[in-house]
Amino acid sequence: MKRVILVRHAKSIQYGYDQDFDRTLTDNGAEDALRISQELVRTGYLPDLIISSPAVRTTQTTKIYADHIGYPVDQVRYEKKLYSGMHASTFLRMLHELEDRFSSVMVTGHNPAIYYFLDLLLPEFYLDVPTCSTVVVEFEIDSWADLTEQTGKMAARWIPDLL
């Protein structure tokens, strides 16, 4: 079995759009990331690889998750295209290229891309993806190369307002 954990960055400051890459999390956003990372620990949905957009708000979200779940922050992979608008087909190719020794990968990014990735992986996904949404998608495959579109099953979903 392979698992993809998709995370939309936590709530960030609402100003500074001229410097969008550098926007930081709000205090509420940091608290939301901590609460949802606690749910990952509680349920055992722990990644053995984390890939993140390099934008400040995503790296801050990723660091909170990594610290809480015990993932070494220095082993996070940063993918520039997750910030600049990675297409769903490129996202699928990125997953296909993962080493099979990884059974669970967490990807932290931005909307609308996270929504599009969920739509790509799940047969029917019409749910909202507010900030700090975390969705676990499972696949009955042994190799990442065998992952195909819309064959995942949503195993868990957390959003801050529902915790």
C-alpha cells in the first residue's frame, strides 16, 4: 500500500501579497498546524518522506508537522514547482518517480494546486480545502510507478474548523 498525505499550508498573514513568497503564518495558523499534526500522530498516519513548497508559509507549516511527528526537518525535500503552480500531470510524474522504499509521502503546498491534486487522486472529490486541510489518500499498490489517476481512497481528512 502507498499513501499520500496532502497538506494545504496553514493560515498566513493577509497582507504582503507583493512579497507573496515571504508571507508568514499567523498565530492561529501555527496552532492549527500543531493540532492537525497531533491528529496524524494519534492516528498513525506518519510520512516517511515530506516534500514541501519552499515558500515561507509552507516551510513553517511543514516544520511544525515535522517537529511534532518526529520527522527530521533537514530531510524535507523542497520542490519549487509546488509554489509556482505545479500541474497535476507533473505532480503525478513526481509521485511515479518516488523510490518504493517510501510508503507514505506528505506533500505541503498551496491552493488551488492541492485541490487539483486531490481531484486527480480521488474518484470524486468536491470538498472544500481551507487552510491547513490535511487529507490522507491511500492506494492499493506496491510501487509508486503503478499509481493511476482517481484510484485513491480517502482514509482521513482534517480541517481546523472541525477539530
